[in-house]
Amino acid sequence: MALLSLVVLPAKVKKGGKHNVRIAVAHNSQTRYIVTDIILDSVKQWRNGQVVNRPDANILNTRLRKKLAEYEQTLSEQYYIEGLTCPQLVTLLKDGHKNENMTIESAFDAMLQVADISKGSVYFYVGSRNAAVSFFGKNKLLRTITNADVLLYEKHLLSRGLSNVTVRNRIMALGTVYRFGKRNGYVRADILNPFDGVRLPPPVVHDDWLSLEDVRKVRDYIPDVPLVAAYMRKSIDIFMLSYYLGGINISDILRTDFREMQHTFSYTRKKVEKRWGRKEDMLTFDMPAEAWVIIKKYMKPDGHLKFSATSRNTITKHLATIAQELGIEKFTMKAARKSFAQHAFDLGISDRIIDRVLGHIPERRGSVMHHYIMVTDTMVNDCIRRVIDNLNADKKGTHSFAAAGALSNI
């Protein structure tokens, strides 16, 4: 609990022996001070928390009590104080009135400055900010958003012909900033949540995994399109590499240094590392020979593949063209990950093992068995090998892991 008190610090003397009256903020075993504009000629003019021995003492004491009451009122309106450090609490008290005048645009900008947000998410929130400002105006205060405002905003977005996904994301982004504002004092804690009762368009569940037969079509497809055949083959290779490496995301493929990984592949999902800030959940399994063939084809001297983050859109376009050629209804990079998971499940592999292969963080709640049972590297290897062998069952022979392939050539 935070405690406020009026003090004069003898050690903090000004020129001429004068002293500022300060407000001491004691919180979480720390004490910080807010300097007031009340200046005393000496410490003799301060006794028992009050100004004395001055003709204007009563006036100064009234001003000090009023300022102290303002800060105590600000404290009473906050519900998250225990989660703040003492310096953070001091900042909140000093900027309380300024925070109350935070506009929607400024709140978005403040969140983008301090929150740990990926580059892709920054673009998303900037777009959401611009959409909100376009509707509400630059001077709309965050704390003045009402339930009616949210409903009108949703109606406006729908009237523009935007997809349900876009409308849902825009409203959710505004809600995220509103909650950020409450945590940081831009919105009083006792104000009703304007998003309560708002029924957003339902989320879209992407059912874009490919059947075993369709993945085989992709694997065996030989592009015969002038000028872009090489790029289409490259798109197929990156898709199949994701599948062969247990549904690894393209972002994790792009950031991986594949040197020294011919026999064993190790990585931590970018999402997991970013969220948890550690690498204890690194996934390790034997390198499939099918994957290593593709890696060698594109690996640069620095161990990374000859792909860039900007090539994702190009890959998506080529996959769409390939889908038309092969008669596949839905075909995206994400389909490699979802197809691997579905094919593993079809083989009767435990969903816990599939979760591990996909690089998910194990569920820490729920069944008590999760505290006693672990998915081993052997289980991960077996899962990946079974899925790949099942895919290759239409061929006479199947590949093995890269390590075994290397040994067989000795």
C-alpha cells in the first residue's frame, strides 16, 4: 500500500539555507519524493508536517493539504498500484491530469513505444490507430469512449465493406489500447468497460490443411511456366521444408543458421522465445534427409537460406498459382504446418507429441499427468519420421534421417 506524507529533508538544502517542502511517496519498500513549489527560509519553519513561524503559514498549509489530497484521490482511483514500482507510481501521480487527457491516437503511440511488439504487429496497430482516428477524430479522449461509440465504430467498419476478420481485428486493437490505458492511468478504474456486451464478428478458423494426396501433388509438381518456373520451385521447396521439419514456421526457417545441422536440428519457436524470454523449450530432433536436400540447395555461406522476409508475399502468390494448376482449393504456407499436424493425428500419434513437434509450450495447467510425463526426443523423431514415410509411401523406397544417409555413404 502506498503512503503519502509531507516532509522537509534537511540534507536537501538550497542556496541561502532554503528548503522545498516535498511529498514523500512510500511504496513497495522504497521511498521517492515529489518536490512542491513551497519554499521555506529554513527548517525552523517546519514542524510536525506543517509550515510554522510564517505570516502566510495557514495559506501554505492549505495549498499543501490540497495537493496531498489530489494525489491521494489519484491513488484511490487506481486498482493496479501493487504492480508498480515506486518511481512508476511517482510518475503516475505527477502526470495524472496529463494522462486523463490522453487521446486515442496518443494512447496508441504510447503503447507502441513501450510494449514489446513485433514488427508485423506494429504495422497492424498503426493501421488500427489510423482507422480509429479517422472515425473518432484526433481530439477524442480515450477515457470518453462509450459502449455506443464502440457499436457505432463497428457499424461504420462493416458499412465500408471490410471483412469480418478486419472489423474484428480493428475493434480488438482498440480494446487492447483501452486496457493499456487503464493500466497506465489514462482511464479511471471505476469507468465501465465500453467493450462489455459488444458482439464481435466470429473469428475465422482456417481449415486450410492439405490432404496427403494434395501434399504429394505439391511435392512432385514440376513448374512449366516461362520466366517464373525457378521461383515457383523455390516456393514449393520452402513449403516442403516446413512440412519435413515438423511444420516449422517460415519465420523460424528464415532466422535459422543451418550450419552444423546436417545430423541434428535444434530451434526454439520465435513466438515462444519472444513470449517467455528464454530458450529452455528448444526442440531437437534428427535432421530428415528430405529436408537436408532442400537446405543444401539454398544454404548461403552464413548458414541461412536464400530467402528473405520480403519474399513471403511472392511465395504466397506462387503457391496460389500452383494451387490453380493442381486443383487445390486452399494453399498457403500455413498449410504446411497444419497439414503436418493433421497427418500426424491421422496416424494416431498423441496430440501431446504433436504439440511438442510443433514447438508449442506444454500446458502447465490441467491434467496432473503433465507434471509426470514428458515427450522425449525419441518420440519427436518417431513422429516426424512416420509422417514423412507415410507421405512417401507412394514411392518404392523412403528416405531416412540425414545422419543415417551420411553413414550409408561411407
